[in-house]
Amino acid sequence: WEATAQVPFSGARIGSFFQDRPVLKNPFLEDALLRGYLSRHLPERDALSDLCKFGERVANEVDEWGRECELNPPRLVHFDSWGGRVDHIVTSPAWKRMKDLSAQEGLVAIGYERSFGEWSRVYQMCKLFLFSPSSGLYTCPLAMTDGAAKVIQSIGISSAVEEAYSRLTTRQPESFWTSGQWMTERRGGSDVASGTETVAVPQTDGSYKLHGFKWFTSATDADVTLTLARVQDRRGATTPGSKGLTLFYAEVSRDEDGRLKGIEVQRLKDKLGTRQMPTAELLLDGLQAHRLSEEGRGVASIANMLTITRIHNSISAAAAMRRVVQLARDYATRRTAFGKRLKDHTLHTQTLARMEVETRGAFLMVMDVCRLLGREESGVASQLDTNLLRLLTPVVKLYTGKQAVAVVSEGLECFGGQGYMEDTGLPGLLRDAQVLSIWEGTTNILSLDVLRCVARSSGMVLHAYFTHTKSLLASASGVSSLAPAVNSVDRALSELKDFIQGAATKAPGYLELAARDLAYSLARTYTGALLIDHACWKGASASDTYTALRWCEQDLCPVVTRQARGCYDPSTPALDAALVYD
Ligand code: UCC
Ligand code: FAD
């Protein structure tokens, strides 16, 4: 006391202990399942060394740019200093660097170069998986860019979109373009068919002028966009509903005074997360557009984009889980509580292990959908593959979107109070995860999409599902360590079959009530089979077996459990409504 009393001025005494922060290491090297999966399916040295190099770059360089994107969010400048309307969306230098990097690394291009044949999509998506949590949400414009390229390619690369296609899929940063996906209007984002008010007025040169209001447009600094509108006839009339929707391609350009041509940016959205990228409300005021689809085939034609963006969404979901687990397990080696490191508290490690099981399940499910996409695109897909891809795309998107929120939330808790502190960068992971179940089709909308694709295929997609899931179990026959898991999946499959057969005889509305639980059951059972199959691979580890066993301990078939409890009985909707509005 005497010594300090003699010092008139002194720094604040805040103690000598400072906690080590969690360290992001190369996400490729840190991920045993990712490397195991690739050794099994894509052992090409070029792919593996590129992924490893990229993982190093993500950890040492890109992650900081991602943080910069978060700290310098985009802003909208409506007017220039002399009052002229410019609607400039100002983005950070880091956001621009992400664009160049995306081109250089081929993050869209890889899917179109197809250097690894049917495994090209797996390779591309693994790269995006490493990139996503450090990308400052640049994965969002990349998803839409990939989706736009896919739509253009599947419709046919006409001269009007030839340049766009080559720019969307290039590796040259100076020519790389990104695309938007403008579907949502104020009346509805799920129900696009009744929500779309935008009209397309035919011009004498064969082009169209679009007039309407797009309520959510993300990464609005895009160079081009795909969007939906209703073509007006000579009297100005349009066709209502889905049959009136047509798909358009438009370029976002400026006149010589710097004004956006045919667009006014109303405002930028003030969002919970995804703050790194601009999401705007746009008035389309005579935007020049090129008709891409036949009139009235808008929804069916943009469906290819939805498939791609929903797969990207699932990659981002699995990647967010992987990132939080990676950081949390590193932190557990650094933080001490009650006299030992967190990793030595068995209950804490159990928590991490449960997160790891979810992450592994999500990863395998997403990769399997990428595998199917790759097969379809390289012309080797069987009818079974195509049906499976159609069914599993909404299933994987809806399931991983929800998983990501749960796992990332649990992950933040692993850092205690620090997980809640903005300047650690951790809360952003949760804020960004929350959107994954909303955009690109909410959980319920995708559950209904599952029902629709089952009905439209006369059950063929389910036939593919049951056949393939069963075949995944074949490799485990006689593997005693996996028997409990195999039995669970086997049981779930027969219960699911019985449920589906029984549901066909029920009153209308029965399946609608069961839709979400059915989608979850399809996801959990399929993932169980994938984990079992992976655990039987010759390079698999004891942890792969353990993961499969743990995954299959949960209720794989909630739709059957809830059916037994009468959850979809005809009396339920009225009871639900009475409860909700009690
Ligand atoms: O949210 C958005 C962008 C966010 C940023 C991007 C992030 C990407 C991830 C990045 C990660 C970081 S863009 C907005 C997304 N909006 C949606 O997803 C809309 C959600 N609503 C639906 O999905 C609905 O189910 C609708 C809009 C598709 C329903 O419309 P309709 O007109 O009622 O649909 P129908 O009648 O069921 O289908 C019309 C046609 C049918 O084909 P035909 O006429 O040949 O029988 C369907 O088979 O479209 C076909 N179709 C599909 N085909 C409909 N959905 C699909 C599908 N999913 N796959 C294949
Ligand atoms: P609604 O359709 O009003 O849904 C509200 C609720 O009702 C949901 O829970 C939904 O599941 C439920 N619901 C609706 N219909 C049914 C039904 N039949 N049965 C059961 N439940 C139902 N859109 C774009 O087009 N381009 C973009 O770039 C874009 N970027 C976005 C960025 C962000 C950050 C966000 C949050 C959204 C973005 N969107 C974009 C919009 C997004 O796609 C929509 O918000 C989404 O599709 C949901 O539509 P909605 O908001 O109209 O919700």
C-alpha cells in the first residue's frame, strides 16, 4: 500500500490474467470427416492440395476480411453532393476483395469447368464449406451467381445471355459478374405466385420494361439478376397466379450521369444478421429486361436456381456448425474452470461431442446431395439419382437450417459470457445462422415442397429414397459394432413406409399437418444410413462408428411417434388454434 501511495499516477490495476482467445486453424486440416470423405470419394491430389492451400488462406488471410465486412457494413448513398439521385450502395474494400478472390479461386467456376467429372460439385462445395464462415457472407452472392448460371445453362445459352454466362462462370476477377435473385415482393415471399405484382411491358425491339417493387433483394451490388414478372398484353392485362409468371434476365447498369437505369433503391434493410451484405428494397421503374423463359413458365424455370441456392444454403449451415465446433474445441484446451481445462470436464466434452455428431450428420447429408447434383450434371445420373436429388434438396435445406441455429447457439455457450460479446466475432455466427431457415424457402414451405414432389412423381421420389437408403445399409451387414444403428435405421424405414401407406387413406389435410415431421424423419433416417455407410468404409475410424451410433440413438422417425400420439388427427387443427389464440 505504501509503495502505491507514493506514486501519484498509475495505470488501472486490472489484474494479470488474460484469457487466450480461440485460434482459427486451417479448416481443411482440422476436419477429420471432410478429409476422410474426400480420401474416399475424391482422392485426386490436385483437389486435395488446392483445398489444403485454400484452408490455409482462409485461416490466415480471408477470415480477417470477413470480419472487416462485418465491421464495415454497406451503406446507401441516395444523392450525390449536388443533389443528383445516384443510389450508390457503398461496400467495404474487404467485400470487393471477396469478389476477386471468389473468381480467382473458382468458387463458381469449378461447378462449370467440371475438371473432376461427377465429383466437381463435391469439390466446389467443399471449397465453399471452408470459405463460408470467413466469407463475410460473400457466399450469398456466389450462391445466386451459381444459380443464375445454372438456369441460363439449362434454358440454353442464347446470344442475349452468352456474355453473362461466361462472366458468371469465369476465373478472371476483372470480368467476373455476380447475379441477384429477385423473387420476393411485399405480398409474399413464400407464395410467389400470388405475391408478384411486377409487370413486364413488351417493347418493340423484343425486350421488356419491368415495373414493380422487389421487397428483398440481397447482395444488391450484383451486376445482373434473374427476376419474375407478369407479361402485360396489349390492353395491359396480366394472368394471375403461377401461370402468369415469366422469368427475366436484367443487367444492373448506370447511365452517363451515374444513375441506375430503371431502378431506384428505396432503402437498405436493417437486419438481425447478414449485415455484411446489402439487402435492399427496389423500385423497378422501367428496368430493361430480356425474357428467359416461355411466358407463364417462370416458377418452373427459376426452380433450377432454387435447387442450387438451397444446396449452397445447406453448405453454409453445415459450415457454420463446423466453425463453431472447431473454435469451441480449441477454446476448451485453453480455458480453465474448477481447476482443470474445459476439455477435461467430461460433461463439457460430451456437449462438444453432441455438436460434433450433428455437424458430421449435416456434412454427410449435404455432400450426398452435392454428389447427386454432380452426377446429374455430368450425365451419369440414373432416374433414381434424379428423383433422390429432387426429394433431398428441400429436405437437406430445411433440416440443416434448423440444426445450424441449434448447434451455433450451443457453441456460443461453450465460450461462456465471451460467446455473447460482439467484439469476439462469435455472436455474428448465430445472427447469420438464423437466416438460413428463412430465406430460400422457410421450413414449412420446404416441408410442403417435399409433399408436392412426392405427389407429382406419383411416389417415385419415395421409391428412390427407400431403395437407396436400404442399399446404404448393405455395407454394414455383419458389422456387429454398428448393429444398433443399423437396426434403428431399418426400423425407421419400415415405420416410415407404413406411415406413408397409411397416410394415403386419410382425410385431406392429414399429410399437411405431418409435413414438417415427415421431412425431419426423412432427413434423420437418411443421415443415419449415410453415417453407417461411411463408418463401413475401409479408411473409417472408431469415431465414425461412434458418430453413427450416437446419431441413431435419437428418434429417427418423429412423424411416427407423433402420429401414435394423435398429433395429426382431424381434431388437432381446432385444438392448435384454440391453444394459440387462447
Ligand atoms: O431468399 C432468396 C435469396 C436469399 C439469398 C440467397 C442465399 C443463398 C444461400 C446462401 C448461403 C449463405 S430468394 C427467394 C427465395 N424464394 C423462395 O425460395 C420461394 C419459396 N416458395 C416456394 O418455394 C414455393 O413452393 C413456390 C414459389 C415454388 C411455389 O410456387 P407455385 O407457382 O405455387 O409452384 P408450383 O405450382 O408448385 O410449381 C410450379 C412449377 C411446377 O412445374 P410444372 O409446371 O412443370 O409442373 C413445379 O414442379 O415449378 C416446379 N417447381 C419445382 N421444380 C416448384 N418448386 C420446385 C422445386 N423446388 N424444384 C423443381
Ligand atoms: P411469409 O411467406 O409471409 O411466411 C411467414 C410464415 O408463414 C413463415 O413461417 C412460413 O413458413 C409460414 N407459412 C407461409 N405459408 C405457409 C403455408 N402454406 N403453410 C404453413 N406455413 C406457411 N428474397 C428474394 O427474392 N431475394 C433475395 O435476395 C432475398 N434476400 C433476403 C435476405 C434476407 C436477409 C431475408 C431475411 C430475406 C430475403 N429474401 C429474399 C426473402 C425471403 O426469401 C422471404 O422472406 C422468404 O421466402 C419468406 O417469405 P415471406 O417473408 O413473405 O414470409
